[in-house]
Amino acid sequence: MVFFIVIYVLCAIYMVLNFKYDLQMFQQNSYRIDRYWKWLRPNIMTPWRLTDVACLFLVLASQLLDFRLGAFFVGIVALTKIFLIFRKKYKKPLVMTKRVWRLYSLTALISVGAVTAAAICTWCNTYGLYNGAQITLGLIFLISIFSWAVMMLAHIILIPVEKNIQQGYINDAKRILRSMPDLKVIGITGSYGKTSTKHYLTRILAEEYDVLMTPGSFNTPMGVVRTVREYLKPYNQIFVCEMGAKQPGDIKEICDIVDPTMGIVTAVGPMHLESFKTIGNVTKTKFELVDALPADGCAVINNDFEPCADRQVTNTHCLRYGITNTEGCNYIATDIHYTPQGTQFTVLGPDGYKLELQTRLLGECNVSDLLAAVVIAHRLGMSADKIRYAISTIEQVEHRLSIKQTPGGVTIIDDAFNSNPAGSKMAVDVLSHFTSGKRIIVTPGMIELGSEQFELNKQFGRYIGESVDVAIVVGEYNRRAITEGIKSTSFDNMNLHEVATFNEAQQVLASILAKGDAVLYENDLPDTFK
């Protein structure tokens, strides 16, 4: 009896802990069943779940194996998996929010309740070849095999609860914002560049104003609501609000909450095309910010992107900026020079406005993001000296083309956050300027590009082949596209390394790095990609 109790406890603990990974992936897919299912379909029968299938077979194979022996084996498997669950490390671990706790609790309650009911109803009975103990233990592993289905059921049950809770939070955030009528809200959106622009603008405005920005990647409606409820203070004068979107209507939802009076559209490009489908939908969604601005507001738009330049704005005052497509721009960045200390450039604006600037940042996209921030600062009447000083002190944003030197004389260019076609090309261009040693790139490529996924990664590979000396392609997701692009150039294939993980990439680097080399880490895929 004690033997079976121990086995049942171990297996039940494993069953409950097994939901952790399902919840983690569900969270990374924004709690959306459609996105989660798209990820899940090719990942249903993983080796992890197949071992659960084997355990189910051992429990029910009474004609081939004594039940006690089978129970012993599955107990060992359960104990091993419990150990592995606690040991496993992920790039983006499960964040135990209140929502996750509710979902986890209901999932566990459904599962434990089903197992308990089965034990009570069948324990002392025999059904054909199987006794109650086998049926109950088998149910534990059946639930483990289909743990994703139980979790999705719990999510569906909780939908009305979550909507009610979220609406309460939204109403509270709106109440707080209404209590601060003098607060100026500046929205920032774009396919890329919005996070960097948010940091740069906040640093510049902080020279004259008390500024709050959305922290980290709090760019969803509930992330913005949380920022308002937990971080906004009565003395804040400006709220810089990053607005992300993965489907039409996302930006409008945030605007309906915070009512921005100024807004920046940093870029429109092929990002999240799996959900947006077309560039037209991306443009329409990003310009939901502009459409939400009042008549006495101000939209700041990057004309370097054709969809932005072509989009007419009539509902509010519009200021356009650019570097490569300067026609029709109110502000431009010119005389851009890269130095060992960073970048020098000049901003030209209306009425003879001219501002010579120096920054520690590298890359044209950083100049573009700084230019957008300068437009807002100038619009708000900040002096040239304050803007110049703030830009000269801006530090590199971590994982966004930040550069470090190792004690061994190797330059590390970290551009691991959320790569995109324009940003990846620019990062490789920055790497190409390092000529004192080997120029090395480590990348898994770009994701969420819809039907253009293969071709854009192939173009990326072609640019790599033309610009760097060593390429390390990580993972399988974009491997064929990138390597085809690289091999279409005169790149030496002896310097092309295909590895499964970043750990293997580090091993390759350890064998080839020398003083003077430069290594670019371009993108780092989340756990939902391989």
C-alpha cells in the first residue's frame, strides 16, 4: 500500500509540474489560442511527451508486465522528470503573474480532481484486464500527454474572469490619467526602433521635465495599464508610452486608454507578418497612433520608410524626419561620421534650425531614432544645449547594437534583441567597419516574417556573405535560407558553421577567436523557436 501511495504522489506531482512548460509557451504566445496552437501543432509529439506515452503503455500492459514492476518504472520516470523540470533553464522563463497563478491553479484543480474522482470510483474494482489502480495511474499519464488540452480548457473557462479583471485595471488606469490633466502623453510605435527611441527621448526630456516611460517591454495594453497603475506619480509631467502591436487594433486599444497628444512612428516594415499578413495592415495599425491624436497634437513620422512617406496625415499637425529619403522632411540628419568614440551628425530643421551632435551610439538606425527624439524635444521648446548634452551622455541600450571589449581584445557587438530586416542589415554594416581582425556573426536569423520569411533571411545571408569573414548559423528554423544566401556569394564555405544551439556556437568561437576579432550577436530566438 505504501509503495503505491509513493508512486501515485510522485506521478501526481509530475503531472502538476508538467503544466509549467505548457503555461510558459502559452504566455510567450500572448495567451492567444490561435498563436499557441500554431506553435503547438509541430511540437505535440516531442520526446518528452513520448516518454509519457511509454509510461501509459507500461501501466496498461498488464499482460506483458507485472503491474508492480510497471508502476516502479513509471515512478522512476516521474521522479527523473520532476528533477529535470526544476533543473531546466530557459531564455525566457515563465513569469508567475496573478493570471498565471489563476490558470495554473485551475489546470491543476481540473487534473487532480479528475484523477481523484477516478481513484474513488475505480480503486476497488476491476474492469476487464485493468484494475482501478491501473486506470487511475494511467489517467495521470494520459493527462500529462494532453496537458496542453487541459490548460486550454482552463483558459477558456477563465476568459470571462480575465476580461472582468482586466477591465477593472483599465478603468483604474483611466481614472489615474484623468486625475492628471496636465500630463503630456507621447506615444511611440513602429515595426522597429520604438524601444530605442523611447529610451533616447526619455533621456533628453529628463533634462527639463519629470518623465516616466513604460519599462522594459511593457508595450501591450495591459503592460501600459500596469505602468500607469504602479509607476505613474502625480508629479510626472510627461509619460513616454511605447505601443507594440501584433494584430490590427492593438495600438488603438492602447490609445483609447492613455489618450496621447504627441506620437512617433519610427518605421513600417515586414514584422509580425504571420499575424498582419500584409504591409498594408502593418501600416494601418501603426498609424492608429496618428489617427488617435487630437487636432492640436503632433505626429512625428519617419519618411525613410515608403509606407510612412506615402501616408497622408490630416487630423493633426505632422512633422516628418529622415536620413535617406529627405524629400518632404521637416527635419533631416546629415554629415554622419563614425569615429572610435561613436557617431557625429548634424540635425537640420525648420527656420534654419541646426544642431551638431555627438553620441556614443553607432549605426544609422540609432541616428534615426535620436533624430525622432530631437524633433519632439525641439517641438517642446527645449534648448539646443540641453539636447546636445543629453545625447552626448546616452548609453547604449542593452542587446540593441551595444558594443563591449573583452579583456582578450575581442569586440562584442550585441544586437540580440528582436532582429528585423533593416536592423540586421545595418548591424552587419557596422560589423563590416571592424577591420583589425576577423569579422564574425552569430545568428539564428529573423522570425515572424510571414510568407517573406525565407526570402528575407536569404537576402540577409547574402549580405552576410558579402560583408563578414565567419558566419555561425544557429538552429534549424532559418538555416537553409541563410546558408543559401551566404553560398550565393564568394564567401569561403570553410568559414560557414551550422550549429544547433548558442552553446555550440560558443564552442566554435572559443576555437577561432583571436585578439582584434569582432563578433556580432544578431538576434536570439525565444524558446518557441528552434
